[in-house]
Amino acid sequence: MNWRKLLRYLVLLITLLTIVGWILAEREITKIFGGLTQEVAPEKFLANAEPIFIENINVLVQDGTGFKPNQSVLLKDGLISLIDTAAKPPKGVKLVNGKDKFLIPGLIDSHVHLFKSPNDLLLYLANGVTGIREMDGRKEHISWRKEIEDGVRVGPEIYITSPRTGSYGKIEGWFLNWTQGLRSINDEEDAQQFIDEMAEKGYDAIKVYSELNVEAYNAISKLAPTKGLDVVGHIPFTISDEQFLASNQEEVAHLEELMKRTLWDIGGYKGIWNEEDADRFLGLLDTRMQKLAPKLAEQDIVVTTTLWLMETFVPQKFELDAVLGKVALVYENPGISEWNENIPGLGWLPKVNRYGNRVDPDSTPEELEGLRVFWKAYAEGCKVVLRNLRASGVKIVVGTDANVPVAVPGFSLHDEMISLNEAGMTPVEVLRSTTQIPGEWLGNNTGSIKEGAKANLLVLDKNPLEAIQNTKSINALVINGKYYTRAQLDAMLEAVKEANDESRTVPIEQY
């Protein structure tokens, strides 16, 4: 036997198996992030911008506190050209009867994850969302944004952060980058290279994540602004309040980020929590936030909410079927919701749900009750943070963490707005935090109805200041001066549902 020849064959076989395995693994990663779900043709819902004249409509005033009745609004060249009571429609415009309707700015979801799911762009428009902040950017998002700007794809305006950044060893960093897109930054040299790359590729911000070390965080804080990039995201575990306040970080991505240090200080979830543990935690948190919130306001740091998601943690752990029955599951990308039970991650359905899977099936009744108490207190802690932020005048923007279970893109923004209202924010505050405040922070001439602003607007059948859930009563949407009727928006939803159904491998009728 020719051992050399056999060895060459063996090496060739191992090489081929490695290549095949790599291809299959890449395909599975693409699938679970929604990239193999059938895509609605990007050009299907393209429309031409045309002058639009909306007559006799109630227009939200710039401070968001009320509506000015009987207004005529001219939209031209993608902008609000005129707002006037006595104006007459010029020739050649599309006439819209606004009688008994309400005109508000398009909504902005300040924390979303598109992953590899372009159909989500249609879900946002169909739900009145004309602007999103993608908080874990990928090359696909840069491409989709350019296609929207070039007029060959329909979608909201997109602000795109870098991929998440953390500090890891070489092997772990490589693996996390391959499977999740996460980038490892360990020192100032890493930070400089990464920031240069992100700026060159057209990202808007650097996303800091929980596992970033002090040197890397400080380097990102110092260097990102020199390239015109914002610093946004989590507050890393390694960073003290003082270090955070001294940094250039402009935004905190979740209410819970301002709660975690209090939780760590009392040892996190150890043992079995009872109501006394919960009360102690919430009391300490309130005391801490009374001191921290004014400093956030002084530094003009914006905080994104994601409250509704926190409120779903308990029911996702204990009543998942009921939760799945309440959300618009048919519109969620099935690759993301089905996931792969052999890969830990963001799955939605039983067996793969990331929150339900954290419950040990062998837990005692006492342990289960302790878990319920802890996660209920976790959501309540977010409300404590919110209350203190409002009291101190901190700028709050509404975000959902869409595509994290069980936040369906577009739909979950309305859930979040209702949760914030129930947590104490008035409809005026909620609507401002979903339009004017993020629009001003983004600096993209959106979020208010005024002459010269972009024509990103919603026509509603009901007054959202009377009940915030009335933001769901969408009669029509205008994005960059292009008008979409409710029927056209419903057609977007149906197209996404049909694409999902074609790609679905796990039945969801039972929900």
C-alpha cells in the first residue's frame, strides 16, 4: 500500500469535509438570522413622489401638545412646503381629504435589529414607522439604506451603528465575529483600526457592548467623535458611573442598563428571591437613580426605553404559548423565530426561546416562584429608572429591540408606546419620544410638522393624544413625499406574510 498516496487522499478528504462543513455552518447562520426567508421583491411597492395637498386636517403642533384644526398641508419635493388654513390647492397635485383626520410625524423606533431580514423594512412602513436606528449594523444594512436612498427599495430612513463591540481573546473573538458579527476591541490600536473601518464604510455610530474593557471603552470614547461617529449602546460591566459620565457616550440603549449596577451591588440573582428582596432592590435603585438621573440630564445623555420587552420576560418564561398568541407572529421572520435548537441564541418558539430556556425544568416550586419574583422586579426596576429620568428631564426615546423575542418589527413599537403610557408617561410625552426627540437627536430634519421638514408623516383616523393606542389607526403614510394608502400598507403586510409562509418549517397555527 502506498502510504503517501493514502495520506494525500486523507488530507484531501479532510479538506473537502471541512469546506462542506463550513458552507453548511455559514448557511445555518444565515438562516437563523432570517437570510434564507423568501424576500418580497424590493421594487414591488415603489411609488413616485408627487405634490400632495392635504385639506382640512388636524395638524400636530410642533411641541406635540395638541392639534391645530382645519389645516391645509402642501407636500412637494419630499418636504413640507406649506401649512396654512386658507391655502388653496395648486394645479397638478394629489388631493387628500383630511376631514376628521390627524396628521402626525412618522414614528421612529430607536432600537431595532434587522439582522438579515429585509422584509422587516415593509413591516415598519405598514406600522407607520418612517425611521429606525439599527443597533447592530451589518454590511447588508448599509446596502439596503443605499437602495432606499437610490429609490430602488422601499423602507424607512435607517441610522446604522457598528457591530457590537466587546473585549475577548483571539479565538473567542474570532468565533463571536463569525457567528454573531460581534467585533473584539481590546486596546486603543484595535479601536483606531475599527473606527477607521466603520467611518469609511458609512456607519453612523460605534455600538459599545457589555463586555468591553476599560481601555477599549475609553479609546472608543476618545476616537469615535474624531471620525464623526456617535458612541451609543450598553454601559459595559467594567465601567463605573463616573467613567461613563466622563465619556463621550451619547445614548444608553436600554432602561435596564441604568439598573444593572444596583443589581450587581446586591449580588445579582443568587438564592431564591422573595418580595422583601425585590423591595430592597427597588428601594436601592430608586435612591441611586435620584442621584444619577440629574447628571444624565446635565450631560444631555439620551436613554432608549425597551420597557415592553422587559415586561414580557415573566410571561415568556411561564406562559410562552399565550404570549406568542398575542403578538403578530405571522409577520415575524420564521428563520429568526424558529432558530435552531442546537444553537443558543434568539429563538422565539418553544424549545428555542431564549428567555423560556433559562428556566430549569427541574426547578422546585419555590425556585420557580423566586424566579418569577426576580424577573417581575426586573421589569419594575425599569419603571423606577423611567420615573426618575422623567422627573429629572432626561431625554427619552422609544425603542423596542425588535426581532429579539417577542418584539415583532413595527408592531412592537405600538406595544412599547402603550407600556410607557401605562408606566406613567402621558400620550404627549410618549408621542414626542417617538417623533420629535429622536428626530432632533438624529438631526435628520424629521420628527416635527413644520415647513421645510421632511415629508415623513402619518394620517391617523383617531387622536393619539386622547389614547396613545390610536397611533395604530393609520389611514395613510407619507415617506419622503411618497403617499401610501392603508390598502397599500395592508398589501405590504400580506406580501410579508406570504413570504414567511413559503419559508416556514414549524407550524404556528396553534398560537
